[in-house]
Amino acid sequence: MAAQISPIFSTRTTKSVNDELLVPGFDSQRITKYTTISFSSHLNANLSIKSLETRRRRRKQNYSKLVTECYSDQMKLDTSLGPRVNSVNPSKTVALIDETAALLEAGVPVIRLATGESDFDTPAVIAEAGINAIREGYTRYTSNAGTLELRTAICKKLKEENHISYTPDEIVVSNGAKQSTLQAVLAVCSPGDEVIIPAPFWVSYPELARLADATPVIIPASISENFLLDPKLLESKLTQKSRLLILCSPCNPTGAVYPRKLLEEIARVVAKHPRLLVVSDETYEHIIFSPAVHTSFASLPGMWERTLTVNGFSKAFAMTGWRLGYIAGPKHFVAATGKIQSQSTSGASSISQKAAVAALGMGYAGGEAVSQMVKAFRERRDFLVKAFRELNGVKISEPQGAFYIFLDLSYYYGMEVDDFGLIKDSESLCRYLLQKCQVVLVPGVAFGDDNCIRISYATSLSTLQTAVDRIKKAIVTLKPPPAISL
Ligand SMILES: Cc1ncc(COP(=O)(O)O)c(C=O)c1O
């Protein structure tokens, strides 16, 4: 358009408008561009100089108004957020996290039994593979779904250890099991679909469902049932809208492991619902204490077609910081998760993928290095179960895997301490224990069961011994509130 007007006119007009709009501190470049484009776009050979001058004057007035508004106190930046982020709930443990941070800042030696990661180092053979990848310049993008080398190794592992057959194009490697789970939910759920989540659940599941505009439907499983989903209850909750069931075994936060027979019963219920898919989160698969045995849901008759198996390297291989996970399932669904990934993070770290190939090469279920870690977790589990069984009123379901114990301490709710006040729920109990004995635990409410608290035993036995001593001493000082005489 600018080419249609005479150079003299163009220069004069543009210059005068620009000069008048230069305001210190304002984004002069942006407004110049805007002015020039919008002004010139109205030019054509039929416009008289007079009418152009009139337009110019009007424009000038409008721009002055705009600039005044920009500087006025009345103009407020729109800081509202999208509905998707508003649908996600903030952490239920904010107060506890804040108090812990304050104690740490003040130099108080708190014992943290809240972390969800192994205290062991990444096995040397895995770390070396990562270092070699860097040294050899293996530092470029990989394909979105992950290297063929790693996906082939994952297929071999799933065949040998889990008895499920996949081809590399039925695997998408991601930056962790969490990302794989989110992508699965996004890939298959429509707004309003229901995502069935047995409670106690890993904190992220309901929020991942909300991110997909789906509705989390929580089905409680009680400690007397070892926190395992009752298939009859599941059946009673399924509707036309039920799209996804998320199973987690071994389970965070309970350590429960689903026995094969129970999974078969669940599979029979699932099979009656043509819309229902299953995400089987097997992140803690290798951290399991015999005689418990891990069963992959996709290996059950008729379940391969509708199961998305999620797994990763974070927990068993002590690789949380390497950020590597994967999903395996029918190509139609898995490719859809890959599509989402291709427009967000793309392929996972090339270095981590080399390290993961080394991890899978360590032998069946991680070989000796992983079995040593599992042995240590088992010792700690045994210690905690024994120690807490001595405590009056506590209910325990002995964990069969993962590195958490989920204790029912609701017996102590309603009790009081002089310098703290009333223990009314899992949150106040955890805050009390933090203040009284500087031990950080996670309230069960965060996992959908307010009767319990979660202890992570991904820390040394001696630390656990000190923590348990302190917790027990703090708990026995709790007293029932004085009876109110009427
Ligand atoms: C049950 C469960 N699934 C998935 C994850 C996420 O693991 P990743 O580090 O692979 O994203 C966690 C992490 O705490 C978890 O507990």
C-alpha cells in the first residue's frame, strides 16, 4: 500500500505522526510500526490531501487518548488466568510446606520423610552411559517418540518381564511417567468424561484429569481392604461417561500391590464397558517385596486393546532427575499422546535415553543393583511396620511395594496438646509433628484419605529410627480433650 502514495507525502505524514507519538518509556518501536501500518493501509490514490489531514488529526487524537490511558492509574493489566489452570487445585499441604521452609531457613535440623524419591544414587553404569553420551556428542534432538534403540529395549523389557508384546511404534518415551499420564488423559478424554481414580491416589491423578476438562470420580478403598479397589464398588460407579480408570500398582501412597486375581476381577468389570480405557501406572514395579508379584494389567486377557501402560526410570533406577518415562499401548492411542508431546516438549533428553538403555541392560528387573536397593527398602519397611504396631490405636496395612507407608492415625484426632491445640485431621497432625519433633510427613488428605499420613522411607534406617522415636514420643503426649460437664 505504501508504494501507492507519493514519496514526499508518505515521508511527511509518517514522520509527523511518529514524532508526535514518541513518548519516553513507551514502546515507541511498536507504536511506530502500528501507526505506519494502520495509516498507510487507508491510503489510496483517490484520497485528497485534505481528507488525509482530517484523518491524521483524528488518529492523532485517538493515539493521544491511548497513550494517556496507558499512563493513567485506571488502566489495569488483565491478570486473569485461563479456566484450565483455575480448575487445577493448589496443593493441600501449602501450610505445611511453608512451615517446613521456615524451619529449614532458621537452620532447624528437620527430618524429611515426605520425599517421593529414592535416597540412593543412580547406579554407576547408568550414570556412565549418560556421561559417555555427552562425551561422544550424543547431544542432539532425538525423534519425538524416543530413539529406536530405547524403544526397542523397552519392547524387550515389556515382553520378558511383563508378558506384553509391543512394537517400537507402540511406545512413546517422555520426560517422565507424569508427562506420559497427562498426555494419555489429554489424548483420550473429552470434556465431561469421567476419570475413575481409586483412593488413596497419587496426588496428581485428579489434577491431570481436570487439566483435560474431565471429571475425576474418586472411589475410596479402605485400609481394612488393604487400600485395594473393590470391583463391585467400581462396577456401581461406572457410567456412559466413564472413559478412563487409573490403576497404580505398587501404589503411591499406600504401597499396596494388586494381586493378579483381583486385577482379573477388575478386568471383567472393565470389559463390560466399551468406552472404558485403563491407564496402568507401573512406576514402582520393581520396588516390590516378595511374595507380592507385579502383574501388568495389559497382560490380562482382553485388556491389551484398552490399556495404556505407563512406566519410567525415576523410582527403581533412582533416576528422578534424568526425567524419563514412557507409555506403551495400542498405536492409535499412543500415537495420539505422541502428537501432544510433539507440540509441547518434543523428544526426551538424548543423554537420558542413552542412560535408560543402560538401565534396561542391567538385567531382569534391574539386576543386582536394583535388588540391593529393594532389599534396603524392605528392611526399612519391616522396621517401620514393627515400630508403629507398638503404638496404641494405629492401623497399618503392610506395604507390599514402593517406599511409603500409609498409617491410619485417626485414633488421635480430637486429642489436644497444651502448646499446640486440637489435632483435628491429618493436616493438623502433620503440623503438630513438624512443630513438636521436626519430622516432615505428608497428610493423607492430599491423597484422598484424611485418616492417614504418609511416611516415605526413602532415607537411611538410622534416620528412620530417630524419626520414629520422636514421632512416638510426640504422639503419646496427646490427650483426649477434657470432658465438658453440662
Ligand atoms: C505413582 C506415580 N506415578 C508417576 C510418578 C511420576 O514419575 P516421573 O518422575 O517418572 O514423572 C510418580 C512420582 O512420584 C508416582 O508416584
